[in-house]
Amino acid sequence: MAALEAAIILVLLHGPNGHEILLNPATVTSMHSAIEGKANELMTDEVKCVVNTTDGKFVSVVETCATVWALIRKSEQP
């Protein structure tokens, strides 16, 4: 009988107060970024991206959405 192995890949992000956030990329449903030249309406000026998850919650991070997307794509590679 073959053994079944499973692994959960987590992406390391950072909150506006500097704390580390481990995010499962499989739970990401959408991302929203701050608009350059406009007042940041995503809570604080440090927040660059809001990541929505499958459980209806969201995570505010200091990384840009482009960086978050790149980390997610990298985590999908074998």
C-alpha cells in the first residue's frame, strides 16, 4: 500500500504592526491594493494590500498585491 503525503504550503506576509502572518495560498479569493495618489482607505498608510480568504475574513498586509501574487505563484511551483 502506498503512503499518501500531503503538505500545506504557507506564505509569509507581514501586518502593519510588523507581526508575521502565515497565509495558506489555497484560501485566497481576492486581493485589493491601495490606489496611488489617493488617500489610503485600506485602514492605515502602511497597508498596501488586503487579501480576502475563503472563510470570509481578510488580512491587511504591508506587501503590495503584486508581491503577494508573486509569492503565491512561487508557492505553486514544484
